[in-house]
Amino acid sequence: MRSSEPLSETARGIEEARRILASLEAQAFSGVAATLAEAAESLAKTARELKMIAPDEWMTVEEAAAYLKRTPKAFEKVVNAGEIPRHYLTERGILFSRKELDEWLMGR
């Protein structure tokens, strides 16, 4: 019986270490999730402010496609080909700056 006692103590120690590591992992993921949520909210707030400052300057994907005289599907192909113009993500979608679209178009 005595020879199994150190093994059971080792097993308990390993199990305790696993619990501690799982707890630390959960705390780390929670911290990352909170940081990402704060960043997303900050970006959304910035996008709302930009839209309020110059509402004619900012366009949705559909408006950007129309501005570039493309159908939304054709514009989507450009985006999927990795040629996406500079854009900003908001909680309601993607916004494009008219000025930056013009610069992107001239640079092609």
C-alpha cells in the first residue's frame, strides 16, 4: 500500500496543476475578449462620429459600388480579389470614404 501513496499524491498534484492551468487559461481568454470588445466599441464609436461629421463622405458597400459604377456583385469580386480599398468596420457594416475611394481608384 505504501508504494501507491506517492503515486496518488503525484496524481493529485497533477490534477491540481491542471485545474490551476485551466483557471489561468480562462482568465487570459477573458482578458483578451474584454480587450477586443473594448476595441470594437471604440471603432464603432469612431465610425459613428465620422458618419456624423461628414455624412456625404461615408458610404456603405452598396453606395461605394454605385459610386464606382459597379454592381454590388462586381464590387464584391474586387474585394474578394484582395484589392479592397481602405475601409472602416462598424457594428452595422463597412464604411468607405469617398476621398479614399477616389485615391484608391486613381492609384490603380
